[in-house]
Amino acid sequence: MKLLTLNTYSWVQTADPETYAALITDILENQYDAIALQEVNQLSSGPVISEPEGYLPTQNDIPIKSDNFAYFLVKALAEKDLFYHWSWVPCHQGYFRFDEGVAILSKAPIQSVDQVQLSLVNDFESIHTRRALVLETEAAAFVSVHLSWWKEEEENPFLREWTSVEAAVKKLRGTKPIYVMGDVNNPVDVRNEGYDLIINAGWQDAYAVAATRIGSATVPPAIDGWEGNEVPLRIDYIFSDQPQAVETYEVKFDGKKLPCVSDHYGVAVTYA
């Protein structure tokens, strides 16, 4: 099982499709079984695509637009004879011009998809609205998440969101492997906050058990949302609900082996 997660920050800094050539090439080379994407944007004013190829909608009421980033990727890969089934959940308005959401691409046929409300806020115009996409195939279930920061206050948004993720997959526990993938916005080295909560709930961090690790941090200092941060952070993860052997954990698109395609780096994991 080969998985990839990436917060794409798509179309925010550039509208040039060539920016994402390295991402497309990497997917073609690695043939990932599933790909979780966050900050998957489309222009709110863009033309609607009535029947996007390979797309299975959730219960959302916002249609796919022509520049939806997941749709862009699926089309580019199909042109190279690599076909993915996919779904997308709109989460909230981004930068006053985008429908921003989370997506999953799957090589295997999709059995079901579900949009899960995570945040107490449920207003599409509010950036505090958080939703997850749960996608199930015959062999596994995948969850794409973009969660909030940990806040020591009465209504801790991260705590509520993670509790909602766990509730959404509870019925699947024990039936097939479950992978939660994405931007968790909680650094690995901060104790007694989001990362520890997830690990203490029995989820396995692929990095922690990988036989081979290439890279660690998934964002450079001081990206959008982490202004003032002075060190690289590991805040993007692939978690599994069951202990599994991991052959490799590799940070992608960090400007070293592969060029950056976002303000986040990608995480690729190969399970044994």
C-alpha cells in the first residue's frame, strides 16, 4: 500500500499548471493507491462541470468547477493513462475567491464517500468551518483532514474535530484498515496536545515505525497560519488505526529531491 498526502495550497500563489508538473510526475512514477489532498481549491466563480470523470459526490451542494485542483490532477493523470476515482468535500471559502476543500484520489473503485462535519462552526463563509472526507474501498478506508490548531480554551476546536473524526470511522474499526491523512496543524514535538491525543487513542504514526525515513518536517518556518514560527515543523501525517509495518516514510516536494509545489511538503508512505 502506497499513500501520499499533501496540503496543496492550490492556485493561491500561481495559476500556472506547470507549477504542479513535479507532483504529476511523482504520482505517475509511484502509482499511489490513495492520495489525500487538502486546500483543494476552485474559483467560486468558475464554470460548473456537470459530470466530472471518475467523481463520486458526497452530500455537499457545491458543484465541481472547471479548475477544481483534484479534477485538474485526475485529468492530467488520465492523459498519461493513469486513472483515479475521486471525491471532494468543500469546507469553506478561501481567500475570498475560492471554494476550498479536501479530496481523496483512489486507484481502487470507491464503495462509499461521506462528508463529515468536524467543527462546531458550520458556515461556508467562515474559515473556522472544518469538514473531513471519508472514502471507503473494498480493502481500506481513507480520511482526508485539515484540522485546527490546539487552543487552551473552553471550546478547543481541535479536540472537537478529532472527536468527530473518530466518531465517523467508529463503525469501520476492525473491518478494514483505516488511514487518516492530512494537515493536522499540531507539531509532533509538542506534548499533551493534538499529536499526543491521537497517539494515545491508539493510532499509529507511520513516521514512528518506518524502517527507512527520508526527511521529517512537512512545513518550513512561518507559513500562512504559522506566522512567527522560526523552525520547520512536522504537522502533516499519515496515521493508521492498526499497527502496521512501514517500509518507507519520505518527505516529498521540499525543494531537495523534488521542487516545492506548495507551502507544505508532501508525505509518502509505503506499507509492507
